[in-house]
Amino acid sequence: MSQPTIESILQEKRLFPPPTEFAQKAHIKSIEEYKQLYEKAKTDPEGFWAELAETELDWFQKWDKVLDWQPPFVKWFVNGKINISYNCLDRHLTTWRRNKAALIWEGEPGDSRTLTYAQLHREVCQMANVFKQLGVKKGDRVGIYMPMIPEAAIAMLACARIGAPHTVVFGGFSAEALKDRLVDAEAKLVVTADGGWRKDAIVPLKEQVDKALAAGAPTVENVLVVKRTAQQIQMEPGRDHWWHDLQKGASGECPAEPMDSEDMLFILYTSGTTGKPKGVVHTTGGYNLYTHVTNKWAFDLQDTDVYWCTADVGWITGHSYIVYGPLSNGATSLMYEGAPRASNPGCLWDVVEKYGVTIFYTAPTAIRALMKMGEHHPNSRNLTSLRLLGTVGEPINPEAWIWYNRVIGGDRCPIVDTWWQTETGGFMITPLPGATSTKPGSATFPFPGIIADIVNQEGESVDGNNGGYLVVKHPWPGMMRTVYGDDDRFRRTYWEYLRPKSGEYIYFAGDGAHRDEDGYFWVMGRVDDVINVAGHRLGTMEVESALVSHPAVAEAAVVGKPDEVKGEDIVAFVTLEGEREPDEVLEKELKQHVVQEIGAIARPGEIRFTEDLPKTRSGKIMRRLLRSLAAGQEIAGDTSTLQDRSVLDKLRGGA
Ligand code: PRX
């Protein structure tokens, strides 16, 4: 299997037009229609979004002004009053969708549940009432640390219903990482489960919450616990409450709070270039509209679809495209607790067959892992219900794209390669499946309303086939509003990194990209100190801070190394304190230490002990050299600024 190298992507020339039959029935039916929408949105962005806001969403009160842009701060639908939980639930109840499946859930052990819109509404109201009973008020933050069970979505919608911003923490994060997020968000309540199923084992979520709270998260007053795995857990009287106990007495009616369009909907932490994750803030009206419209057009959501996004609700993909986007559209969204595992490598295809999934959305790292497991797994299941495939999270190598197209899509399903980020709220560059001819490895064209460009270090557009930094030049409704509690970091990171001479504010995504002669965008990956391991975003500094918090470590430098399946893997170069000698035991201990500090997703694939790290004369670690070394490549480029050249020889010799 070839690696997702830039070279293989650059050589890709194949073109896949939308199937005629698909295009005829699609929301957006032709490239001409896309171009018209794109032009309309470019000429009159406010008119374009206002029309969609009016036709696609329900508002309690209309806005006075569509856009208020005080760079880099933005407001959409100023003074509009709306509730996203109302748009996801209540408004469907007066239509035939009342008894349509809103969520179909499949547990890893094979148990399952379907909730209609009416049933989901009832449970969301019950949980919202329980939140109120536990003292949660509008504006209070709620931490959600859950397995992939319906109650995760219910908790999010219940927060939205009463105007309590949620911060969902991925269940794979450690107690330490959970604590940091709960502290930063000053969460008042934590919603969790006793445990969750993951690859035939129980993930002890409640135990992690106990540890996080013991380590100090003083604002947390209560913990609401959903029973999932039924193993023994500690329940602290007064603080911890079983959901099934409180649900019994809770009313199934709870009016949705009229929220200001710009009220905070959620905080979601993501990695940046410092050791401290950023709390990305999304607000209500613009996010509701943007996830709704992008989901509808890029996935061509129809009422007959069974739509399955395999992400976890702990990531932005789960927020925007398992919960809010699909439910706002009145779609049927499938949630799956499990993952392909040794005991059942074909489990995803069983789910597709069992529910007749029509739209399937996953990450390139999963596609490559599934490729490795062999075609006989998908080939032995009936996948003919599928009509559209999606991918997200990292550049997809053409070979994986072609496999996905042939083996999973049966050469009949368009593939939407969606480029976007936690910060962007929703898809930014993506094909529209009835309109866009796709090229394997390219996310194709910007969504209508998105003015994407590629610029050089001076912030000036680069022409034609040249590469550069991917930027966005006009605000869009789904964009993040700030870094929670740190407006300055928001301004510096995204808006002041690249400043064109014109002085205009442009959004810097942190990715490198180029555009080909047909105007297709090809996203190449991060150009900052963020690495993308199996589609999970990690800051190198974050992993370094975890390593140096171990008493044996003096210094650490972390880089990404190309990996066949994960896209990138972590290599850590480590120098030790005092007399401590490197050995296998210590290597294991350090890997485990990172798992404890951050979570299993951050476990370094490799630790290389060294006496010294290559530094410039001013003391900056030369990561570029370490990246080449980790990848086993010759060191190219300038090394004249290196303080001590012998360090390189030692590193090459594997000191
Ligand atoms: O590097 C890009 C990569 O994932 C980063 C965003 O990560 P995160 O905020 O965790 O959100 C992931 C899910 C939206 C981007 O800066 N990325 C995401 N989608 C693609 C991608 N790289 C290439 N192609 C994509 N389709």
C-alpha cells in the first residue's frame, strides 16, 4: 500500500463525474447550479445567507442585521432569537417526521435502539429538566464525557435546549486531560456513563471522572451518570446521580429557551501549537444554519436516507454531522458505539447491511485500516444500499480513494472529500455530489459563501499551480467566534499570522494547499506544529509537555513521521535527566506516561533517546531536521544555523 505522499496526490489526474441518475435527484444538480450559487454568495453574502436562514430554520424572532464584522470578531443574525434544539426536534413534531427515526443506535455488543423524533424530544426534555433540577442555569457550562450512546446526543441537545453551553470531551482522553478542560470551561455539571464499550473492553469513564475531580475541578457540583456497562463504580452521595433514577420523575416537556443568535452553544477543545489546547467557541444561529445547509447540500440529505457518520461525538465531526446538522434537517442519523476489531473486522459492513445505510462518512485512516483487513469483509456483505460516501480529517491518498470508490461504493457512489476544521464549524471545501466531478485526493471547490484562497507568507495570493497557505477571506456563519477566555490568542493564531499589505483580515487555517489548472484545491496537511495522527489532531508541544512532566525527562521534541495507515505517527526525541540510562523499560514507561497525561491517541509510536537535540544558536529546536531523521530521509536544506553539528551525527547513529 502506498503512503499518502504529496507526490502521489500531485500526480493524480483522474476525473469522476457525478452519476447522471444521482445528479437528477440531487439538491444541487449541476456544476452550473453550483457556480450560480457560488457567484450569488460571493456578490451578496448577506442576502445569500439571510435567504437560507429564513427558508431553512425556525426563528423565535427575526434578526435586525445579518452580519456585523468587526475583524476578527463576527456576529451573524444580530438580535435574532433561535434555539438549535427546537430546530432539531420540536419543529419536526408537527410534521410526518414526528414518528420518523431520528437516531438509530447500534451498541458494540450488538444491542440497539431507535428513537423517533417524538421519543428523542421527550428524552431531551427530561434530561433538560434534570439539568435544571441539578441547578444548571442558562449560561452555565456542562461537561459531557460519554461513550457513543444516544444519551451523548441527548445531553448535548438538553444543554442547547436550556442554553447551557456544553463542552464534550472525547471519551478516549485521560482523566488529566478531562480535568484541564473542565477547569478551563468552569463546568458546573458533568454528564458521563459508568463505562463504554470499545474493542471488546470497557472504557471506565466514571472512574476517570472521579480521578479528574479528585485532581481538582472545583466548579463541578454534580455528576450525572448513565448506566451503560453495569460494572461496579463508586457513586459519591450528594454529588453523583444515576440518570435512570432522576429520569423517572422528570417531565417530558421543557420549552426551548429563546437564545440570542450569538449566545454560546458550545466550547470544543482542540490542539494548537502551544501546550495548552484551545477552547473553540461556537455560537447558536450561524452554526445552526451552516451545519444545516452544508450537510444538506454536500451530503445531498434526503428524507429516505439512513445517514451514518462514524466519528465520535467528542470531535467536531460528531457535533456538526451526527447531531446538529442531520437532526436540524430531519434526517435519520446512525450512531455506532463500536470500531473494527479483531473479533469482528467486518462490523461496519454488518451495520450498513442491517440498517440499509445510504450515506457513509468516515476518515482516510479508517479506510486504509479497512483496506488492510481485506476486501472479503465488505465483499461478503450487501452494501448496495449505499449511494454516497464521504471522507474527512486528513488528506486521502488516491489509492485509498480508489479502493473506497470501488470496493465500498461499487463504482456508483460519488465521494465527497470534505475539508474543514473544528474552527470552521462545517465543510469549507467539498464536492457537491450531484454537481462536482471529483479527483481522488482533492477536496475540489469551496462551498458557496466560502472565499478560499492560497497565499504566500506575505498574505498575497499565489497564482496557478503554486502551493502556499490555505486561507479564507470572508466571514461565514459557522466560523468560531473566539478561543474561550482568550480573544488575544484567537486574533494572533488565526488572523494575524498572515497579514497582506492591504491590512485586510484573512483566516489562516494552518494547512498548506495548492490549486491545479482546473481550480481544484488540494489540501496537503498542516504547516504548523500540529500533527494529524489517525485523523486526530495533536499539538507537538502538548505531547512534549506531557513527556517533560516525567521526572526522567530533561527535554523532548516531538515530530510526525509518515505512516501507512495512520497518515502520521508520533516520534519523540528525548534527552534524559542526570544519570538516568535509556532502556526499553523507560521507553514503555514514557509512552504510558503520555497516555496518562493526554490519552491513548497521543501514545508515541517511537521514542528515540538522544544526548542532545539539534538547536539553532538562539536555542530553538530544529524540528525540520528531526522530521527528516524520523522519516529516514537525508537531511536537506540549510543546517548552517545549527549550534553544534556533531548532534546530527549522533542522532543519525541512533545515539
Ligand atoms: O489538516 C486539516 C485536516 O484536519 C485538520 C482539522 O482537524 P480537526 O479540527 O480535528 O477537524 C477534523 C474534522 C473536520 C485540518 O486543518 N483535514 C480535515 N479534513 C481534511 C483535512 N485534510 C485534508 N483533507 C481533508 N478533507
